Amino acid sequence: LRLTPLNLLYQVDAAYAGSSLVCPEFQESVGVSHLEVFHSFNFNMHKWMLTNFDASCVFVRDRRWLAASLGADWHMYSNAFSAGGLVTDYRDWQIPLGRRFRSLKIWFVLRSYGADGLRAYIRRSVKLGERFARGLEAAAPGSGPLFDILTGPAFALTVFRMAGRDSDERNGRTSRLYEAVNATGKLWATSTRLDGTTLAIRVMTANRLTREEHVDAAVELFVATAEKILAETT
Ligand SMILES: Cc1ncc(COP(=O)(O)O)c(C=O)c1O
């Protein structure tokens, strides 16, 4: 693998899943061995690393690339410290000149949890996601599986839909399931359309406070609601 030539800066936006790089066993699923062909890498601690919004961590191979394209080289900003290379002028790494101070909250998270604590948290989220997916898979009320799992469980996320004879039936049931479950207010799932056509529900288990009993209750809620929809639509 060779670094892509720098006509265009290629950044990996590992917004959510990037946090799992803290665990060696997940590094390959994030594609760590491919990172060497990219120029920069970003992940959001506010997504899956216990930090309040917002805290995006960007790693760049050579900061001069950013300064060359985004730097504000105006006379009024020049001073002896910048000119002498004594300070890093982050205003040159981004479009706005000012930036909010986020380091301290990140420092608190790192010091509070430590590397082992962060790994334990990520592993726990992933395990809960697997528990959720296994629960869905086990739901087969006689006539076959209630759900099709479309992606995952991966990175604590499972993407699934209700089973059905054809695309219209599956989408119709999945849409009803999604609306009904969210309307209970007991959990919050999101939805997506795969290939523009397949409606799917997304559930993730990365919340710090989520426990096994919550996951089991979520499975029960999805199963009970899906069984009701099935009874009404067959
Ligand atoms: C791949 C990806 N990039 C970027 C973002 C934006 O994240 P934020 O606006 O929270 O920094 C998201 C949010 O869901 C995302 O999934």
C-alpha cells in the first residue's frame, strides 16, 4: 500500500466506529491496516467514547498540509512566537480562526477511565449489541424467523427488518414496528433505507448506562410488537 498522492487530502471519517480502535481485537474490523494510504483520520469521542458533545479528534500526517490550505497568513496575526515556531497555531488548521477549548474534558475522560476502562466500556457495548442481535435471531414463532438481520451485530450496532414475503410487506411491517416501538418511549431506535429501497431499523447499545436487562427488555418489546404486527398482516 502506498500513500495516495496529495492532490486531494483523503480523510478517514471513522466518526463512530473509530473509538473501537482502542481495543486491539477490533482494529482490523475498522480497517487499521488500510489507514496508511490516507492522509488524515478523524473519530468523534462524543459518539462512543464517553465524552460530552463535541469532541472530534483529528490526526494528520503532516500539519503543514492543513496550514498550507487553511492558514490565515494575515499581517495582523503575525507575532514572534508564531514566526519562531514556538507555538502551534491551530487557527491555521481549520476554517474558523477561533476554537473551543475541549482538551480538559477529554483529559478528564482519559484520566477517569484509563485505557483499560475505555477498552472495558467498548467491549461491554459490543457484547450488549451481540446479546441484542442473538435475542432477535431467537425470535421465531413457529412460521420462521420474525426478523432478518441485515448488518451486524458490529460495533454495538444491529441493523434489521421484519421478515415478510416480499419487499412491500417487509417494508410495511418494518415501518409499523419502528413507529410503534419508538412511540412507547421506552427506547429510541433509528431507521435507514438500504439501497434506497429496504427499510431497516438500527439499534445500538453503546450508552454508558445500558445494561443487560435493558437489552433483554428491548428484545422483548421488538418481539411482542412484531408478533402483533404479524398477526394483523397475515
Ligand atoms: C460518518 C459520520 N461522519 C460525521 C458525522 C457527524 O458527526 P458530528 O456532527 O456529531 O460531529 C456523523 C454523525 O452521525 C457520521 O456518522
